[in-house]
Amino acid sequence: MKIVADHKIPYLKGVLEPYAEMVYKPGLQISNEDVKDADALIVRTRTKCNKQLLKGSTVKFIATATIGFDHIDQEYCKKNNIKWTNAPGCNAGSVQQYIASVLATLNRPLRDKPTIGIVGVGNVGSRIEKLARILDMQVLLNDPPRERNEGGTQWSSFEEILENADIITFHVPLNYKGKDKTHYMVDRDVLGRISSDSVLINTSRGEVVNNADLKEALKKNEINAAVLDVWENEPDIDQELLNLVELGTPHIAGYSRDGKANGTAHSVRALSQFFGLGLDDWYPGNVEVPENPVIQVNTSKTATIEAVYHAIKATYNITEDDKRLRENPEEFEKQRGEYPVRREFNAYKIAMDPNISAHIRKKLKNIGFQLSQNQNNITKFFN
């Protein structure tokens, strides 16, 4: 058996070698010649699994170690009996952490109890909803497919979100047609209806937001700010737009080590089940630990939501990713490929100062932090 895999998928090397000939290549460089005699592919979003890549090949199975699957031509795969799988929810915790760091960074410019509109309430959007409620935000939810399937009164229209949300965050798949079309969901018209005080966040797909229209809106101060992790024409992003956004990152919202491990595990397990390899419960055993896994909250801030925001930033400070991209936007792809270790909240412990209020303690626990008496390897903040 031969398997072609993206060489940047972590924790994969050595796992499948006992069962198959493994070929590792950069995702953008995987070609029809590479896959002609392959049985399976393990890819990320950079590899377009379409007729051009797959025609005349022996590929029977494709696993993408990502939530998104718009890079897979589903119709071609169906016609040619190629099974495929994505990894739904694999990086939901990572994107939650990313949004948490955004909110912590923008905390002071936001009014008390801001309203957040969440567009797309699947695995990721649901985690953002939970986070927002922990942070005492008012929440508006928009997900037409779920609303049609489930009913209920918890849903808001897209128009209501545009009119009422201080923060609008997008967690939708990229659909080019149909009643749930999301391509250019945010365009000139939509931007004209958003409050000028609003913040727009996109971590879904670059093409959900018309980047040219967003650039013009920011130039004219028609919206307060934008935070972009995903862009049109990646990796050749619009550098003028980068200079206008509040925070800009190189498509790494889901790049925690936990999210990567989950995506790789899902791909290996799915491939194992398809080919009968006996790795149906495999999970990486070598996920890196944080350099400073214990966080200490300064006692002067322990009764306020500031304690939560600063604990969040102690695990991941988004401004560091923003700074790297602004300094070297031409290294967009390199920054993704060489992304530093980032672990999610459950990899950290809060050193339990007795002055931390029960209210704040509960919030920290609900976000995912462990609570500990251990004072070793402490990350200090609140100077």
C-alpha cells in the first residue's frame, strides 16, 4: 500500500510506515504523478483534491486532517468511488482559545457586557458560545441549517446580528451556492448595515468576506475594527488590508498542538478503519507540554473578569502572531509551517491563590483550566 501525505501534518511520521510506503511532500506540491499509484492521501487544505490531481490514479481514500473540506471535489470523488473524510471539531478548542485571546486583547475598547453575534454554531461556534457566556457577554446565534432542522427560539436572523452585535464572528463552511451560500457572505451591502462600532472576526474561510469591500469599509471607518485569520488569495494576501485590520494572523486559529493532534488522530483512525490496519484508537503520545504550565493570578485582580482575560493571554497572546505577520507578510506560508507550540486551556493549571473569588474560580474552571496548589513553573502576570 502507498500513502501520500502532507509533510507538515504533525505526529504522523513513523505511525503508518509499518503498514505502507509513505511519501511526504509539501501540500501545494502534491501532484497527479505523486498519487497515480497511491492508495490513500492524508492532506490539509492546501492540497486541492480534484480531477486534476486524481485523474487516472488508484486513490481509494482521502483523509483531510482539517475541519474544512472545500478543497475536496466531492462530486468527482463520488463518481470515482473515492471515499473521503474530514475531521469535524478537531480544532474547535483551538479556535475557541484564539477567539478568547482576541476578546482579551480587545477587552478595554469594548463596552461592558458587549453583545457577540456568532454566525455558524457547529462544533466551533458552540465552543465560542460557551466561552462568551462564561465571559458574561450577551449572545446572538445564527445558523439557518440548524434552525431549520431543530427549530427553537434561540436563533437570531443575520439581520438582527448586523443591527445589534458589537462583535460578529464567523464560523461557517465555504458554500458557493444554495440557500446556505456563504461565499462573500460579507460584502459591500452587509458592511453598510453593520454598526460603525462593531468588530468583525473571520476565522472560517477567507472567501466568506469580500476582502476588497472590507478594505474600503475600514478605510472609510464604516466599521470599528476587523480581525482576520483567513484571507482571500492565501498565501498572497492583501498587505494593504493587513495594515488596516486590528489583528491579522496567517490562518493559524486552529493551530494549537491539541487541534493538530486531534486532526492527525482522526485521519489515522479513519484510514485504519477503511483499510483494516488496527489503529482505530491511535492518538499521538508525544504532544508537547507548555514551557510554563502553571499560571498565578495576582491577588489584586482576583475578583474581576480581568483575572480571566489575563489567564487566557498567559496561554496564548495573539499579538505575537499579529506582529510576526505584519513584519513578514511574504512569509505567510512559512509562519504556518513553522508555527510555535501552542497548547489549549486544559494543558494549564491555575495556582490557587486563596484570594481568588469563587466566582472567578468557577469561570476559570469552566473555560477549561485545571486548578492546582502547585507553585512550580509559574507564569506570572499582572505586574
